[in-house]
Amino acid sequence: MLSPHSKRNFSRIFPFGIIWLVFSIAYSLLERGILGNIDHYPSTGNPYNFNKTIFSTAIIALAIGWLVGCAEILFLNKLFQRRSFVQKIIFKMILYLVVIIVFLVLSSIVHNATELKLGVFSKPVWLNAWAFFSNFAFWSVSIYAAAIIGISLFYMEVSDNLGQAVLNNFFTGKYHAPVEEERIFMFLDMKSSTTIAEDIGHVKYFEMLTAYFSDLTDPIIQYSGEIYQYVGDEIVVSWTRQQGLDHNNCISCFFSMKDTIKANEEKYIDKFGVVPEFKAGLHMGKVTTGEIGVIKKDIIFTGDVLNATARIQSLCNDHQVEILVSSQLMKLLELSSQFKVLSIGVKVLKGRDEKIELFTILR
């Protein structure tokens, strides 16, 4: 079983291979249309076989795409995190292009050695390879590869900005028509954010907020949550019913967030002079999910459960607790003995007539 982190990385890396595969097939078909039935490349004299070329090119492109995806998602994305969108695209394109040119050199030598049935160090193989690299044909392939790199990186940047789930939903059309579904929501709000902003200054506060959101992202991913919205210093996290209840992900996520902030206490004290704290309200219910917007499209949830969850979270201060969970959600959870559940009574939420019993959880 893959962990949520691994699943997310796989879902981000996989499209790289598909993008490269599609463009490689398109290139091979265009090449066949231009060359027709001849058995060599007119510009270089190197042997040409369409069936072998389209197969080998597709395999190589798929491999390159996934290698680029692995390098991008696992290493380079963090390295260039603070660069602008354009800078990231340009710097990475140059870096990847250098690597791919080296790869093309090696693959061309192997390809020619196979076609000519000679050793890779034989003179005819190297002469054919040099004929390719000193010809415009080589540079046309390099330019084409650069274009694919640019498209791959652009896709990743758009995916990171919109969110992988949102982008996938746009492609699949899952929410093109409104869909009713049951979801779990957690409204997570930073304590005393206004006071902190006034004490450390708004620029420093924004830097702290960036670090705070970044640190909380890993637990959200680890416990299969989706970040629905950032609202000021508040994060709205959502789960499908199954994902949220599985291994009590929605509750484990909250306590993992607390552990993450505690583990980074020194960083916050050194940089900002304060350690952020937060409170959360959790509730579940039916929502209508769908695409909305004309100039800017988004996928949104609508339903009473969102307003109720916000109201539940707002009661944390009144009862001096860090987490409040509705009875609707609590009765479906199967918490282990490491958690202690306390009822704070039946409450009437602001702006609502319905009464709801609320619970806090201690660890």
C-alpha cells in the first residue's frame, strides 16, 4: 500500500511521462509523413525504420518524462521554490535540456550501433552520430524537446497553483455538473493572529504565515486531506467521508499538525519570536460540489455543513479548547484509547435553530 505522500507524488509524476509520450508519437508521425517510405534520413544518411523508430522513441520519451518528473517533484521543485514563475521555467528548461542532449548523444550512438550491427566504439557508428549532431536535424529535436520540457513544467506550475485535485477534476469533468456528496470539513484558525501581526509587523507576520502553512501541509497530505481554501490565517481542509474516517484521518491530521508546529518551535522563536497556535472545528454533512465562475473558474462546495463547521470552530475560545467535533462526526469515529473524548454539552450554533452536541478530544 502506498502512503498518501507516495500516492500524491505518483499522481504528480505520472503526467510527465504521458505528456512526453504523446509528443513523441506526434513527432514520429510527422516524421513519417515527411519522410514517407524511404529507409534513411536524407539530411544525415542515417538508417530510418518507422516501426522501430516510433516504438523506441515512445519508450525513450516515456522514460525521460518520468525521470524529469521524478527530478522535478522530488528535488528541483523545492530548490527553485522562491524563484518567480518565469525564472523557474527558464532555469529548469536549460538544466533539463543539457541533460537531455547528453542522453540523446548516448542513445544515438546505441541506436546507430544497433542498426549498423557494430560495436559502440566503431568508427562508422561515431561518424553517423557526428553527422546527426552536426546537422540541423539534431537541433530541431533539441528545440522540440525544449518545448516539451516547457509544457511539462508549465503543467506542473499550474497544477501547484490550482491544486492537483482541482486540475484533475477540470480535466475529467467530474464536477462540470453539480454533484451531491458527503464530506468532512476542518476549519483551522490561528489563535491571536491580529495581536501577533501587530507585535511583529505585517511583513514579518506574512513570512510567518507562509512558513506556518508550509509546515501544516505535510500532515494534511499524510492524512489524505485536501486544502479547500486559505482564508486569511485560516485553512479549510476537506476529506471525502471514506478518506476522513479511514484510520481516523481527520482527527490524526489535527494532532499531527500540533506535533509539526511543536517540532519547529525553535525555528519560529528564532525567526518570529512567537510560536503559532491554532484551534479547529470539525463537522460532516452533505455538500453540493461543482465548477463555478466565468473569468476565473473554481470548484466549490456549498452547503450548510460549511457554515456549521465555521460556527463550531468559533466556539473553541468560549470553551477554552483546541478542537471541537460535532456529534454527527464523533459517532462515526473509532478512536483508540490514546484519545480522551469529553462532551461540552448541547449547543445552539449562532444563526441556527438546530441544537448540536459538541465534543473535545484530548491526547
